[in-house]
Amino acid sequence: MPVYEYECTKCNEQFEVMQKITDDPLTKCSSCGGELKKLITNTSFVLKGSGWYVTDYPSADRKKAMETKKPATAGKDSKSEKKPDTKKKAVNA
């Protein structure tokens, strides 16, 4: 539920109220009976990260693809090692 901030024009009291978006705004100060005005304030949350869902929350397949695109580190041997072929060849009968 959103939090709204109000200020009384008579006693200058400021307060916050949790209200539904569909609720009517408050109009009367509970302390002095003066008129209330709704204040516009900054949001209470901050969006962080690069801002792109695909880079911040990639799927497992995307993570694997991103790992293969990274350049090799300086300490590793850049020559590729050949692995023995373990696949069985089909024998024609």
C-alpha cells in the first residue's frame, strides 16, 4: 500500500498515511481541523544495477553463453587442449 504525505495549511503539521490508491485524499487535519494538502515527495526505493533484466537476471543457458564469450585470463595457457574422441563409430554390418 502506498504511503502519502500530507501537510496542514493551518498548523503546518506534516504526517504520513498509508492509503490505497483508490482511497480519497484526506482533507481535514485531525489535530486542528485545518485544510490538508497532499505533498509530492521522493520515492523510498532506488533501482540499482545496469537496468537490463537479461544481464542482471539471466537464465542458466544465458549464463553459460555469457561465460563462453568472456576472454581468457592472462595466467592461463591459451592453447586449447585436445580431448580424446570417445564417440563410438557406427559399424556397418
